[in-house]
Amino acid sequence: MEAMEVETLVPGKGDVLSPGATKRPMGEDEATEGVVGRVFGNENCSSNEDSYVERLLDRISNGVLAEDRRSAMVELQAVVAESHAAQLAFGAMGFPVLLSVLKEERDDVEMVRGALETLVSALSPIEHAKASKNEVQPALMNSDLLSREVENISLLLSLLSEEDFYVRYYTLQLLTALLTNSPNRLQEAILMIPRGITSLMDMLMDREVIRNEALLLLTYLTREAEEIQKIVVFEGAFEKIFSIIKEEGGSEGGVVVQDCLELLNNLLRNNASNQVLLRETMGFDPLISILKLRGSTYKFTQQKTVNLLSVLDTINLLLHGGSQTDSGKDTNGLTNKTVLVQKKVLDHLLMLGVESQWAPVAVRCMALRCIGDLVVNHPKNRDVLASKALGEEPHLEPALNSILRIILRTSSMQEFIAADFIFKSYCEKNPDGQRMLASTLIPQPHSMINAPLEEDVNMSFGSMLLHGLTLSESDGDLETCCRASSVLSHILKDNNQCKERVLQINLEAPTPSLGGPEPLMHRMVKYLALASSMNKDGKANTSGPVYVQPIILKLLVIWFFDCPSAVQCFLDSRPHLTYLLELITNQTATVCVKGLAAMLLGECVIYNKTTDSGKSAFSVVDAISQKIGLTSYFLKFDEMQKSLLFTSAKPALARKPLTRSIGASMSDIEDGDENETTDHKNEDHPMLVMVLDSQFVLLVKGLESNIREQIVEIYSQPKSEVAVVPAELEQVSGENDKEYIIRLRRFMEKQCFEIQDLLSRNATLAEDLAKTGGNGSSQLEHRSSSGSERVLIETLRRDLHEASQRLETLKAEKSRIEAEASNHQNLANKVESDLRSLSDAYNSLEQANFQLEREVKALKSGGAVPIPDIEAIKEEAREEAQRDSEAELNDLLVCLGQEQSKVERLSARLIELKEDVDKLLDGIGDDTGLPEDDEDEED
């Protein structure tokens, strides 16, 4: 349990004793301490201790006289509070006796008081020099014994309704001790007991000392127990918390205000529903009123500082909206940001973080970070911040200018990081804001370059930023330059318009006689080289080279990203490429610097659009291969990815709850922390953690895979230029044209095989190098095939092209054959139609014959007319018709046989071409001949 200052009351008096004072409710004399000293003078006499505690418990349990039992209780409390052995002995046999007193002797207030005070002593750790790490802790053991039964917790909660002040007070202390030693069991027990939380909430309306103890107990209970948080809010916790804060005087109040704010933060942390409830019931006005500076604003006591830190922590919780897994987190956070700005919280934050430079650095840093959280991904709040002006007439200046001045001037590293976070949040997904800031980047005359930093009061934002970037020319200190570089990187991030605009900025030379203006990018590379030269001996210096180089490199990496003109500007100066190659191989450079320099060099490959042979991507890759070696180059990526800075980068580190001990330690931070920065001249420097945030780490990881793939592509493809014509291409004297052509063909075939083999080997080599031990290798493995597969694919592609051409030829032939088949089919259909006509004519003759037979029969039946020889007539007509039809049928059969042979040949040819003949003939000639049939019938 954290060290707490306990205020206790003396019986019969209403005044509060001094912190740490103890109380003994029952009469006792100094003889007790003498007895304790004699019995427990030797800590090794465990048998004496057990027997003594046992005798006292026996007197309490079986004593006849009330005074004797009370006296035994006093002695028991004293020995348990002073001796480990007595605590152990009490835990083994004392709980049933004292719990029986609490259950059955409620009317004897002194006995109940004594029992509670003894239990508190049994659960309070005793520190002594002889204690070992493996020794049993009696306080923990006794807490475990007492909290095992839910009935015991229920009994203690029932004592909170007693009228006696000390009974309630010691009960709360006992519950707090239980919560410290056995938090889970106590939380579960309280949830199982009806109105358990309600009893504790009622204590917030009790006398001040009881209220404070109950507040502290509820603070511990609600730290991680979500169910208890819900019940506490349902019981009206918000109203009671703000009522106590108002009564105590807001931020000017004491530790009670801190406890109230800690309880409030426990209820709001990662809980969007509770935040909505606070916003829609109490509102944020009571919270914002705590930020108002009252009385002497120059006076910041330690407690006032902690209270301000606590309320700033509350605002930070509201700005984040809830837990990461909460689906409504973003919506709730945006609503909270909107309402807070409407309630003018930004004015109070600017007062604490920017205008009140006499405020403790911890308060300033937390206020600045809250401003950053307030504007990130919120367009309206960004516009409000951009329109804010600080100071008084006639010395008003934009708030962003004041924040930039803090970045450039502050001696506190933490304050710089917090102020830089505001610009990072303001520029994120805000292209209009970035363009607005970039539009003010106007170089100052040479006379202003050498002016001291204090002269920037009347400068615009951009002029002040450029002044900070170039200030190192006068004093050789790169600290200010690297801070300004960090701000510039936020302005340029993901905004090509700003990148192009800043590329056009030319700075005057330090000494005009040495040359004309130079691009701002070239000046940044110059400062990068200057920082490297200042650290050649491996010694640290006041400019902070451990983080100066990474910050400038980060600026250049962001500037080059997807910006070919920036790469072109960098390569315009030939020494720049040489310097980068040397920086990567510099033994004194850190892993981070080498990795970022390699990343910058890789961007010169993937975003290189120049056709100049000396600056092309192929030339850069060739320089890498010759000066560093591809294996060594790719290892720089792997080393950086495996460094602690990259592996520990997270989107947002969860902040620890601001408890009493943490708040006190934060309030002790000094304004100037140069001593702190000198202790971090290594890879885990806080500034490096700021540089390599999660977003930049993701950018670098994506770039790495693209760089590896692009270098493989360059190595897999030959250069377009042909330098030398082989002598074999010339025609030899006496060689005729046919022999010359044959020899040239053989030579070209040989060259093709050699080129394919070289391409295969080159691609395989480059890919093997790209796969050397990096995380990006696994991604590349899925993206590109091996070199031999590439050559095989090219061969298959050529074969496919030839097969496609052959297929087109076959398709043309197939179309021709289909046309012929269609013509023959039409002819066959015509023949079939003629046959059908003959058949119809024959049928007509048969019908006429049948009609004549019926007429003959009719005449025979009449008997008046002589009957001709009908059978002879029929036979004659039949023979004549048969002769005519046979002659015509023979002609048709000859034609049909010729056509059928043609159809069979065509069908065989189509089958050879793997065409479905039935499918081709399907539907052809179904209705052919119908018109002709109709004409025949009409005839």
C-alpha cells in the first residue's frame, strides 16, 4: 500500500490530529510496553510468542470481567502491531475470536474498536532489518485468511452503518488493507454482497476523515474492476466527486482533490459509456473550472502541480475517447474534442502550456500534449488553433508562432518533444494547413541570418523556422537546426506541393564572396555532414549528435518519399552521393544513422527519374555495389529493423494511472533537464524514440521492401546502351552473302543464350542478396521469382506468341473450310428438296389413281356406260410414271452421291482440325426448300 498520511481524531475531541498520529481508544499504561518488551525481547522464542498470544486470546474469549477482556485486547493489539511472530501466531488462531467479538458484542463499542484496530495491525506490514526475501509475510497471510470467506467482508461492511466514528474509521482502514494485499478477492466479495458498493458510497457524505478514507478505498477498488466502476457511477459518483472538489477549492486544494480526480480518471479510463454519461449529465464545465489559475498564478505548490497534472490526465482520457477495442471510440473522442473546444478548454491549455512559462515543466508538457491530442484528426479544432493569438495588444502573435518559439528556445527536452507533437498532430492529414505554413517560408536577408534567436519576435512563422534552420552558421550549434528540421518534416510529410515549394527556397551563402545562393536541401545535407564530422572521434558534444543526425535524416527521407524532383536536387551535387556512401560505412555512426542513410540512398534508386548516366538509378545501384557491396548494404536495413528503437515503436503507449507517487515524482521535474539528456547518449535516447514513431517506422518498412525489389529489377535488366560492336559482325572477304547470313545467325543465337544465362545469374545473385536476413526478404520472396524462372518465363512467352500466331492461321483455315461446308450443305439441301418434290408428285399420282378407281366402281354400279379396261389403263399409267420417275431419280442419285462424297471429305478434314462437325451442321438447312415446295404445290 502506498505511503499515506492518516488523519485521526482523539476520542472526545472534534479536532483533527497531526498526520501520522496514533490513537488508543482504551485506557492503557506503560506497563504494557514493558510486558511486550520482556516477552518478545528475543525474536527467536517462537514458543513464548505463540503461548502469549494464545493466553491473550483466551482471556478475550473466556474472560469473565469486562475490564480484563478489554485489557487483553489492548495488549494483543500492541504486540501484533510490533512483532512478526505475534502476527503469525494471531493469524493461526486469532481470527475466529475477534470475528466473534464483531458479530456478538456490537453493544460493547470499546471491544469492537479494539478488535478492529487489532485486525488492522495484523494486516499492516512490519519492516525490520532482519527480514529476508523468502520469509513468510504475516500481513499477506492474514489478509488471505480474512478475505477467504465472503461472510467476513459482509460483516465488515455492516459495521459501516454503526454510529461510532472509530468503528467506521477502523473498518475503512481494514478494508483498505485487505484491498492492498488481496485486491481480487475483496473486489469479488464486495460485488457478491447486496448494497456493498452503496455502503461505501454513503461514506463519501460522512465526516471529513471518514470521507477521505472511503474516497481512498473507492480509488483502489475502481482501478481495474469494470463492474465496480459501473455501480459507482450509478450511485452518483460524478456529482459527489465534483462536490468534494468544489468544497476543497479546486486545483488549490489538498490531496483530497487529487484522490477525487484519480477516482474520476478510474471511472473514465477506457470507458466510452461513462464519458458519454459525464458529458450529458454534469458536462465538462466543472472539470474545466479546475484548470483556471486562481490567486497568485506565479505560485505553484507541489500539491497544486499534482492536482493540475491529474485534471490534465482526465482531459487526455476524454480526448482519446475510450479503449482501443471500443467500436465507438473514435466517434466519442471526436465529440469530446468538439465540446471541450466549445467550452474554451484550448484557452486554458494555451495559458498553462505556452503563456505560463513559470509553471512547472511537467504541467507545461502535459498541457502541450493535450493541445496536440485536441487537434489531431479534427479539422475544426485545427482551424481554431491556427486562428488563436496570444499575448496582449499591441504584441499579439499567432499561437503557432509561440509554440514554435518554445521548440527553438526551450532548455527542456521533454518540453520540445511535447511542443513538436502539436505540429505533428496539426499537420497530420491536413494538406491545407501544411500549405499555409509552407507559404510563409521566406528567406530572410543575410543580415538577419546572423541575428540572435531573440530577434525572431517580429518574424513570420516560416521566417522564424528558416532562421532556426540556418542559425548554426553563426554558433556551430546544431541543436536548434535539428529541432527546426523536425517541424519542417511535419510540414512536408505526404504533401508534394509543399515539397516542391520548399525545393525552390535558396539561401544566401554565409559569405557572399564564396558563391551564390544554395538550395535549402543542400544546406540540410551540409549540416548532416557537419554533425558527422563533429562526432568522428566518437565523443559526445553539446550539439547532441546522437539525435541530430537521425532527425535531419528523417527530414530527408520524408522529403524524398515519392518526390523525384527532391531526389534530382540531391543528386545535382555529386559529393552528396559520395557522402552518403561514406556515412553508411562509417564505423562511429550508430545503427539508426546507418539504416536511415541506407534508406535515403534507396530512395535515390526507386524515385529516380533522371536519364543522366551519372545520376540514374543504375548508376546509384552500381555505386552501392562498388563502394559498399549489396550484402553489406541490405544488412544495414536488417540491423536497424532489429534495433530496440524499431522493435519497441508502438502507435500509442498506454499511460500509467496518475497515482499519488507518480504525480509527486512528475511534479519534481526541473525546467532545465540538460543533466538528464547527458545520461542518454545511446540508442534509447528519448529524442530518438520521438523521431522513430510508429508512423515513420511503418513508412521505413514499406520503403525497404520497395528498395529491395527495385534493385533486383535493375540487376535483372541490362543497360539499354550498346558500347562495342564485336568484330564477328563484319563480313569476311571472300564470304558470300548466304554464308555471311548463316554465320551471323549462329553468332546471334550464341549471344542470346549467353545473355539469358547472364540475366539468370544476375537476377539470382541480386535476389539472394536482397533476401539476406531481413524481414523484408519474406515479402520480397512472394513478390519476385528467381532469375532462372525469369528466363524460363521469357522463353515460354515467346513460345506462347508463336503458338498464338499458328492458332490464328488455323482459325483462318477453319473459317474457309466452314464456308465451303456451308455451300455444300446448301446444295445438299436443294437436292433433298427436289427429292421431296418428286415424292409429292408421286403421292399426287397415287391419289389421282385412287380417285379414278372410285369413279370406275361408281360407274360399274350404275351399269349404263360401257366400262373400259381400267386395269390396263392403270398399268399403262403406272409404267409411264415409273419410267419418268426412274430416269429423274437416277439423275438425282448421281448428283447426291457426288455431293455426299464431298461432304464426307470435308467432315474428315474438320475432324482432323478437332472441330465438332455435328455442332457446325446443327440447324443448317432445317427450313430450306419450303418456298420451292410451296411453288410446286401452286403449280
